[in-house]
Amino acid sequence: MAFEAKKLINDPNNAVTEYIEGLMETYPGLQYLDGFPEVDYGLYVIWPFCPVHGVVFICSDASFSLTIGQVKVVLRADAAGGDYSKVAVISGGGSGHEPAQAGYVGEGMLTAAICGDIFASPPVDSILAGIRAVTGPMGCLLIVTNYTGDRLYFGLAAEQAKSEGYKVETVIVGDDCALPPRRGIVGRRGLAGTILVNKIAGAAAEAGLPLSDVAAEAKRASELVGTMGVALSVCTLPGQVTSDRLGPGKMELGLGIHGEPGAAVADFQPVDIIVSHVLKEILSTETGYVPIKRGNRVVVMVNGLGATPMMELMITCGKVVPRLQLEHGLAVDRVYTGSFMTSLDMSGFSITVMKSDQAILQRLDAPTKAPHWPVAVDGNRPPAKIPIPMPASRVTKSDESLSRPTQLTPEGHILEVAIEAAANAIINIKDDLNEWDGKVGDGDCGSTMHKGAMAVLEDMKKYYPLNDAAETINEIGLSIKRVMGGTSGIIYLIFCKAAYAQLKASAQVTAKEWLEALEAAIAAVSKYGGASAGYRTLLDALIPASEVLKERLNAGDDPSAAFALSSEAALAGAESTQHMQAQAGRSTYVSEEALATAPDPGAMAAASWYRAVALAVKDNCSAP
């Protein structure tokens, strides 16, 4: 079903203007041409002729005006006025690729960025306004991504500026490595490699080089860089419906940055396989898009396309660098990971590889005040990663305490059966826990508890001293600590540590000692977590259970029967959380209406393992 995408905007037609206004508020070193003045977009007659830009511009006539647009130019506040004393470096194009290009305006990088509407080339008058605003006697360099519209509009603006007496040079960046070798006059598309070219040109200009040298360095950089992208979803333009072009389980290889279809659609694969394919395409000797061969040094950029979490980008980066080193025989000098040139809300990434040398590295490492360049990245990379050894624990145990007994006592056997039952109970309700947690939390309670349960089952086979109840509870805590993160992990570790301390102080472990251990564990969790009965946590299952267990044991009931009755109280307490307002944990941020749709998953998990233990004990003996 097609539906309009949700966007945090006002009028889609004003999205770019309002973006620039926010950019100005955030970065005081940036400025924009006053009031976003209106200009004629105009209709320009163009003949494909000129060997420099691929076109020669015959005329521009206001009588052919098609529509009215706004000048959307972001520039360095200290470079405005036409008396800038260094080469001005200007780039731009359609918006929707933020932080490119406006996010790279600043000392040491771009002097100005010309912003078109979303995925639309800026009009010639906007580009001219930018040139006039920042170009001084040293002239300006236009860095243009290789798309027909950008080439035409920036090219015509360059010719017009030259006719007005400005010194202008143009460098076209086409770093796409996904398309077949060039056919006709179109050439390769400009992708994220443009950002590296911007940085190199900006640093050269900041160093005071003349226009010819700045242009030469930018052109050389553009010839050393290759990029390929992979999309997992299609981007959605403000005010338009979400496309369902990519079905489930599919990805696009070799896409552009405007939502256009990729070079190929393929089944989704693990990131290892995707990275391997992308690097082979970029470094292919058949296409020869980049002059990189074994033994060369390179710079790498892993670029998010707008909706890719940083975790996934870092996972991708962690696969890219070793493959470049081991499979392609390249030395990696610099790695930049983040979202540098996006495609609105597209999910996916691109990989850029640039051949490097000392001249390239000097420009990339040069200081800049451009807000979105990763300024923390500098210096040489170490030749290898050397893991820092884990500090040894001050608490050591004998091998005997960390091994499973060769023969179990009756109590040890019951403990083993009970632990196994508890772990399996959690494993069996993993999906239910995740579903409940998806409604009232972050949706991972079942997965987190499942990790703990699996670790307990695995470790019990080797390490648990089951004939020693106290040490076994301590080892359960250590298993949980090893694999369970988040709040659940630390809560259960505190629970086990407190129970262990109570049991350790007992000469003999009977039903009474188990009750005291449960009460001590509940008290510790309440103390450090701040929750108590009625807070909508696991304590709403465990507190009623301990109260019933204490009541029945004091009444002289059979311990296993008392345990079973207390487990019913645990389950009832957990189910009652569906009608509680949360006062602890992530659920405190959830509305009462949402909370009423599900019980607290932590409480349900506690009730499940507690009841499984109680029934296992009852089935195997008349006393714990």
C-alpha cells in the first residue's frame, strides 16, 4: 500500500530553505545570501559542443523564463564581499544529500555551496550569485558532480562569470564504479568521492596556491577515487509517497544518490559478501576505473546513505579494511566512517577508495572548520591492531570450584533439573517477551534473556559445582554477566550475588535458607534499582512469590508444595503488571494506553523461570 512518508517538515517546497536557516543557527561561521532572493530559473538554449564542459552555451534569454526560484547559497561568513584573498572553492548541486555540500563550507574546505531544490540542480543565477559573493582576485574553482544538469548549469554559470571578468576553473568528479565502461558522453556519476576532492581542493586553496594549482590538485584527486553504493531501501522525497520498488529480501547494487534504480537488483546478503563484491567492482582491473594495484596505499570512506545506523556503518568498515589489506594487498592510510553524502532517508552505504600518497594525506589532514568534516581523523594508522590484554581479576578460584562434579548428590541433581527447567522456560517464551517488550520497551527483552538462558545451559555442563548450591548460584551470575547486557543483565547479576552471599553464610541449605536467599536477592535489587512492589518490574512477580513462600513454610506446609503455590503468586503478580503505571525502567516513558496492551516483560520472564523451577522441584522431591 502506497502512503505519504512522514517527514519533520512544514511545506515540502520550503524544506531546503528551512534547512539552511537551521544550519545558520547551528554554525555561526556560516552565512547565506540575504533573504534568499528570488531569481528567474530561465530557459537556456544549449548545444553539446564544448570540449571543456561537454557543452557550449549559446544564449540565455529572460523572455524564456519558466519559473521563479530562490538563491540558496551557503558561504563562509569571512569570505563574503568579493575581496577574498585566496582561491574560492565552490561546489553544490541538488539538496537531499546532507551534510553535502553545505556542511563542508568552512575554512580549509569549501568557500561556498550552492543548494538546489531536492535532487535538482541549482539555477544558473544561484551559482552566479555564489561566484560573485566569494570570488576575489585569485579566482574560483567549481567542483561539480558528473550529472547532466549540474554540468550544464555550473558550466553556463562559469562561462557567464568569465565574461564578467572572473577567473574560473571547473573540475568534474565522476567516481562511480558500478556502471559499465563509459558509453557516449555521459560518463560516471559523481558520488561520495566528491567529498574527498572538496577537502583536497579546499586545503590547497587555504595554503595559498594559485587557481591553476588548486584545480590541478582537485583534478588529480578526482582521477584517483572510486565509489560504489548499495541500497537496502528507496528514499522518499518530502511530500511524496514511499516507493515499494525494492521488495522484501532484495537490495540494489550500484545506485546513484537520487533514488534512481541501481545497476542491478540482488538478493540481500550478509555484509561480508556485500563488501567483498563492492570492493572487487571498485578495484576491477577490467574497468580500470581507479589506478590502484597491489602494494598501493589508499584512503577509505564508508558512507551512510541517510538511514543507516552508525553501528551498521562501523560493522561495514570493520569488514572493508581487512579485505583491502589481506585480499587486495593495499595499505590503508586513513578511514572515514559516517554519513557524508546521503540520499535523504535511504538505507544503505557506499564505499569510496582513493589512491593516496604524502601529498594527498597532507591535504586530507590539513585543519578545517567545515562543520561536517571528521576533524578528529589524522595521523598515521598503526600497521596492526594489538589487543590490550584483559586485566586479571583479583579474585581467583581453584580449578575444582569451576568444574562440574563427576557425581551429583541428590540435592545437586535437583538443582541441575531446576536450572535446566528455568533456562528452557525462558527460551520457550523468547518471542512473547520480545513482543511484549516491543509494546512497552525497546523490544529486546526476550532476546536478552534468551542469551542468558543459553549461556547458563552451556556453562552448567562444564563449570557449575552443582553439589554446592551457593557457588552454583554465583556461577549463574557469572554466566549472565558474560552475555547479558543492559538493565536485565546487571539486575540478575545483583540478584545472584546477593543470593550467593546469603547462601554462603549458611552451614546447611534447606528450604528456609532458600527463602532467605530469595528475600536477600529481592532486597538487593530493590536497593540498587530503586523499585519495589507496584513499580511494574520483575519484583512484582518475585515479591508476592516470596511472601507466599514464607507464609506457607511458616504454616508448616511441605516445602515443595509451598514452592509450587508461591509460583502461582509469581505468575499472578506478573500478569497484574498490565494494569500498573510504570515507575521504573524504560516503560516509564510509555503512555498508560500503551502499557495496558501488555504485561511487563521482565516480570513475566521472572514468573516463568520461577514457576519452572518450582514445578521441577515438586516433580523430583518433596523438599528442595
